[in-house]
Amino acid sequence: SRDLVQIDRRFLPKKPGYSLYLRPTIIATDPHLGVAPSKKALLFVLLSPSGPYYKTGFAPVRLYASKQYTRAWPGGTGGSKLGCNYAPGILPQVEAAAKGYQQVLWLFGKNYLISEVGTMNVFFYLVNEEGERELVTAPLDGTILPGVTRDSILQLAREWNEFKVSERYLSMFDLIKAQSEKRLIEVFGAGTAAIVSPVKAIFFDGKEYDIPLNPENPAQQSGKLTARFAETLM
């Protein structure tokens, strides 16, 4: 991969927020169709210049929290980078877009635990019920993708050592309670393509909830911590 990057580095856009996207891929190459483990496979690497993930660029997005669809479940393949994890998310995404939302916020179980957003991990920066500032993201329990951007954000946050960092689930009810009590500070998605993506609103069960950005600077299109992660990672 390093040699390939050196060959194609001239295609790397020289702009903030742009990158050369690498995707190692493996496919079966058996000369027949059938439901069985493959005996032959081809491993290759795709490279592509990549710009801002959303048309709006680094601007806050609105999310649709789906009660109808589930992205992943225990014992499934949600924790792996497989094509079969993406296809079922296309229809929910199209339906969310038709309602005016950029991405789906994936929920799981009767308590509506928040797992991911679109094809990204999701982070919540809030004041917990003990009065501590805390950065929260879902744990790697087999249903969550172990994204490299997720790992980078967790490492940075722990190195800064300025607030509590937790890998645990929040439910939609936890989130709504924090929002109503003015304890929710920021929400953002994190992934290879988008890097970080600020969130300004979440629709759930018939109501849209506003998510804070930066009350000290209304012109800024993200919260302070989201912007700090973006600047550091880019």
C-alpha cells in the first residue's frame, strides 16, 4: 500500500479536508456461483481522491433516528467492513433524505440504544448526571465498526485528558434527557471519508431535537470540540 500511495500521490488534492482514500478489498474469484466458502480470492487496493463527504462540506447535518430499521445486531456482521452491511442501509438513507435529513441515526433494541450514524461512528459530548464532562461513543461489542477515525479521536481525547472518555451506550431517552436539561454540548459523526461531521438536529418519534453547536460563536458551523478534532486530524 505504501508503494501504491507513492505512485499515486500526485492525485492527492492539496486542500484542507481532502485526502487520498484507500480501500483494501477482497473478493472471491471461484469460477462458479454457490453458497459455500471460497477457495480462491483476490486482494486489491482501491485509491481515489476524496473531497468533503457531504455536499455542504464541513457543515452541520440533521439526522433521522429510525425506529423501523436496524443496522446491526449481536451475532451478526456489523463489526466488519463488509458490503452486506451497507446495502440494507440504502433504502433507509433514501427515505431519510426525502424527509430532509442527511443521515440515519441507527438505533437498537427496545431502549433505542444509539449505535452509529450512516456509515460512521457517532460521538456525544455532554455533562453526565454526575456533573462530569464526558465524551461518549458506543463500545466495540461486535455490532460497531472499529473505525480508525474513531480510534484516533479516542486516543486524542485520552491524551488531552481534559474530560472523561467512555465507550458505552447512550439510549435516545438518555440523549433527550441530556438535551432537555441543557447538559448536551455537542454531537458529531466520525469516519474515514467525512473525518468528523457536526450534527445540529436529530428527529425521533415525531419530534426534532436541536443539538448545540457553538453558542459563543453562532457563525461557527460546529461545536468547539468537533472543530478541534477536525483541525487536529486534518
